[in-house]
Amino acid sequence: MKKNLLLIAIMLFGLNCGMQAQTEEDEYVVTDANGDEEVIDVPEALSVEVDSLLNEYYSQMYLDLDNNCNYKDINPTFDTEVYIERLQRMPALMEMSYNDVVRKFIDRYSGRLRRSVAYWLGAANFYMPIFEQALETYNLPLELKYLPVIESGLAPTAVSRVGATGLWQFMLATGKQYGLKVNTLVDERRDPIKASDAAARYLRDLYRIFGDWNLVIAAYNCGPERISRAIHRAGGEKDYWKIYPYLPQETRGYVPAFIAANYIMNYYCEHNICPMRTKLPAKSDTVVVNRDVHLKQIAAVCDISVEELRTLNPQYRHDIVNGTSEPSAIRLPQHIINIFIDNEDSIYVYDAENLLTRRAITDVDDSQPIYKRTTKKSYSRSKGRRGKNVRTSRRGRSKVSSSRSSRRTGKSKSRSRRRRR
């Protein structure tokens, strides 16, 4: 049953979007207990334009606004004690503490990001079973499933300003360290199942280093080296809130944003947020190919939308499955599997000369005589006019030494020879 749920859940949104910033403020200024101001960067995914997500193929196919929702579009506010009580009531192993920074992010989610939260709640029906399975496999707290909300805004092909990619926003080096293949044609950081497994292993390894979940997710954001340096500068303190002043600006907001994400994904009703309705997508399965094939070849022969194929296979960066390199899996709707098998040969040859343009053998045109370029030698490389020596300075200007200096050099050589004798 779990396997079937995963196969259903992999029917993903083809969110071919980068991190496009909105006009909203991207940093907060807070005042600490000493009256000093601290600048906190908002995680990049919390500035993604939600309209670009809603225009994508699978958003239109499988997500709808809930027109029967009777909530008033008003965001109520509550006393501080209410927020504290709700955070403590959540069934979580990780610490869900409250402070002014956490409150700022709760207000952001429940206010200006209301539409984004509605989208995340709808998209969660596809992604959360994948995240939970990976976290459960390595015995990690399930509340970590909300980490991709602040990492990527639940966009599997999202790319950050610094090149972090996928739902879990792996950098290239870290992704490869955890077994995610990245080359010109394939980027497994965009594969939800493989990236989720890699992220769970990375989080497990970070916990082995720091032994504290707040430090773990902070290290996930800025790297374990920076967290270790912050601990050192704080005199060995291993409390996130005590090393807080020594952290990068974005990481100062990362743990509060994570706590607030857990809050809003559990208490959205209290803030009058209606989740988008999710329609169950068709079941899917995989076929394995040993030859190169273009997604447009499959789309044309099997009568399926190429956008749907791209959404089911976000790891293929240029629509090319490089099966000749190694056996490669292609995810298809279940009702297309037999059509693919029955028409496999026709798929490989369909418009191959235009879609698969890499030639294995090329012929050289030797029917014409080889063109020989002839030039008139005016100067040698080392000498200019009248036998003057030419040498080039570092700035690219030619320096000319006279024949007098050459003769002087010649005399010194003669003297040297006489000395040797």
C-alpha cells in the first residue's frame, strides 16, 4: 500500500520556476533585549511569486481553488499566549519555541503569503508521503517534512541565486556527496524521491555532528562549518538562540521560519486559510530504457502531453533520457505503460534525426582539394624592420632595441669567451 502511495505521490507538479522575487520586503529588522537592531534575511523561497506556480501544467490539472470555502479572507490576530500554547501542543520531537522573530514569520505566512500557504497545503498531498517515507526510513522527526516549504516553496525544479536546486535545494557538491547524479542531461536533485532520501541521510549525519535539531537545520541552511565557527565564537555554546548573533543573516531567520512553517501548516484553519483542493492524479509506473529517447518521441507516439512527461520526470533537464549511458527509468501514467512497450521501436525512430542530434559517425568532405592559405612573409616573428629585435612588454606594446645594443651584447659574449679560455 505504501509503495502504491509513493507511485501516486510522484505525479508531480512541473514547476519550471526559478526563485523570482516579489516586491515584498526580504529582510526584517528586530530589536534584541539590549536595544540593538538585528537584520534577518527572509529565506529565498518565501519570496517566490505564487502565480508562476499556479500557471504550471500540474497545478492546473490537479489543483483547484476551494469555492465552497466559507472562511472570511481576514487574518485574525491572537495573544502571545495562544501562539505559545499552540506551538507546544504540536506533536513534535523538535523544539518549537516562540519569540518575536518566530512571530514575524507567522504573520508573514498568515498575511501576505496566504495564497502561497493555500498552494502548499494542496501540493502537500503529493509531496508529504514522499518526505515522510524518507524521514521514517532513517528514524528522523517527521516535522522535518516542512523543511522544503522554506527551502523551495515545494517547487521540484526551483533554482536559487547560488545554484541550489530541487525541493530540498541541494548544492551541487553536497548532492554528489550523497549520491545524486548531476550532468548535462540529468539532475537528480530535481527527483523528489532520490533527493528526499539524500536529504534524510544528510540531516541524519548533521545530527550526529551537532546533536541538536535547531543546529541541524541551521547547518542545513549555511553549512556545518559556519555553525561550528559560530559555536566557537560563542564560547562553545551549542544553543541556537545563543549562537544566533554569530550566524549569517539568512540563517538567523531560518529556524524561526521553520518553526512558523510548522505552525501555519497545522493551524491554517485558525487563520482562515483555505487549502487548494487536490484531485487524485492517475497512477504511474516506470519503464527502463537502454537507448537514448526524447520525451517528445514518447509524447507523439503514445499520445500524451510532453508537459505531463516533463512533470513526471523533472530530473531530465533537456527532455533527453540517456539510456545508452546506463539503464534509465522513465515514469509514465500507468495506462501508457503498455502502449510504450507495444510501440517501443516506433518511439525510438520517430523524428530521431531532429530530436536526437548527436552524431555517432561523421564523414569528412574530401571531394575538393584542401585549401592552402598562402601568405607573403614580410617579417619574421622575432625581428622587425632593419633587423631590429622586437620584444613585447606586459602591456602588449612592442619594444625595439637598436643594432647598437645587439653589437654591445655581441662584444660581451666575445669577452666571456676570452675569459673562459
